[in-house]
Amino acid sequence: MKIITLGDEMLRKKAEKIDKIDDEIVSLSRKMLEILKSDKGVGLAGPQIGIMKRIFVVHIEDDEERVFINPSLLETSLKTVKFEEGCLSIPGVYTDVVRAESIKLQAWNEKGRPFTIEANGLLARVMLHEYDHLEGVLFLDHLTEIKRKKLLEKYEKIRMREKA
């Protein structure tokens, strides 16, 4: 499994609900956490590795690894904050993104148990970023058209240098 990058149409599709949490899904969540660590990320969603299932994993330094299966966003705070974001599917591009400061999300873990989590700060931001991937939304979509265009130009320059 490898991370797909900007330009791949799968990143723009909505992920499908997981009907059964079985050994295959548990194995997938473990592989996703391995990819996340090896690529030094903090979150990874199924669509980013070409798996169109509603699953994402999060691992922020000094915090536990978390698996979210079939997540539902229950609440977002009215208060927003601006913070720099990047994406494993858009390597080398970082910019400030405005998101809700805190959220409440419900999901199932890899043991098939439902849970509800309230989060703020970096954890909330990462969860929102990964949830967006399940909806076919990228962090660039939260930017103004001018800023998005500049970042896409920067990304194309990075890709051209890598190909050279």
C-alpha cells in the first residue's frame, strides 16, 4: 500500500460505510498505522491509500494510536482557530487552515465497540482533516481560490523537481 497523491480521483470520492468490523478491517487499521509512522504523519484515511472505506487512523506524538471506523461528526464548536496543516497526499505543501476549535465525534474502534470522543486543539484538527478525506474533501478546499491556486502551483513545482 502506498499513499496516493493529489490528482488521483480517489481523493475526491466519498468513502463507503464499513459493514462489518472483521479481521480484514483490523489488519487494515494496523497497516494504516504502520504507514502513518513510516511517513511521519499524524493522520491517515482509507481513501489516501486507495481504500474507499470510512476508516481513518490518528497518532499524535505522546498520545495513543486511535482508529476511527464509520465516524460521524456530532458537533463542531462555533469558535474557530487558524493553524498550519499539511497532508501526506499533498507532500511539501503547508498552509494555515481555519477549523472548529473543538469537536464531538462518534465512531467504532477496531474491536467493534462504539465510542464518542470530544476533542480540541491538534487532535480535533487532525480528526476533522481525516474526516474530510472520507467525504472527498482536501484541506485546500478550505482556502480562498487565490491561496489554493498559489499552493497548487507550488505543488506542481515540487513534483516537477522530483521528476527531474
